[in-house]
Amino acid sequence: MRHPLSVVALSLTLVLVGACNTIRPLGHTEPLPGQVLIAQLSEPIEFQVVEARLQNIMEVEGTLLTATTDSLVLAAQNLWSRSGVRHDALGARVAIARDNAHALQAKRLSGWRSGLLFVIGGAALAAAIFTVQAATSGSPPGGGKPPQQQ
């Protein structure tokens, strides 16, 4: 069985890694190829992934491949249906008409959150090294000489 402290540390690390991303509305700025976008649609679309046809897709997350004045082409990673179910898009290309994308958001790495994770990770590593050294050394936890026996 794992030590409860290691389970807590692993859980905290996963939460912090997920928190390193930030999502911001694009507003009137033009998206750039290579950006990870989340497009919320005003009308549902159908989408073919491998052999499955997905219907009522209302949100698409993916990497922007090309952008023109009338459409966006994404390498889709995730799709959300009207009911809120997430589907894996496996990188398939999806073209979205600009007038159907009523909200565009850019997903990017947050600098200060990543820095915070780096500092917390370094402190956790230092604490783990100190704990292991104290547990494997022959001296008592307070350091110094062990008491002499008579």
C-alpha cells in the first residue's frame, strides 16, 4: 500500500499541472495557426470520427490549422455535444464557418501558474530528499551523538 502522503502529493501535482493552462476569450483578435482554440457554436454540426457519426456538436477544441475570413479549420482534439458529453476527435480536421462560431477562446500555458508549480515541486523534492536522508542515517532525528549506554 502506498504512503498516504505520496497519494496526496500526487493528487496535488495533477491538480496544479491542470491549473497551468488558462483559457481566455479572443474577442476581436485574429487567431494564429498553431493556437489551441475552443470554439462554441451557435448551431450544432455533425462530425465524422473514424466510423462514428457524431451529431449535435456544440463545442470544438483543437489546434488551428488555417483561418480565413469565412471559416476556421481545426485539428480537433475534443468535441462536446449539446448534452455535454465529451468525444475524442483523434486530431480529425473540422471546418467551422465563422458565423457559426459565436465564441472563440484561446487555451495557453500560464507563466505564473507554471512558476508556482515549479517552486512547489522543488520544495516537495527537497522535503522528500531530507526525509529519506533522515530515515536512512544512523543518527537520531535531532542530530548529534546518540546517548551512551551504561
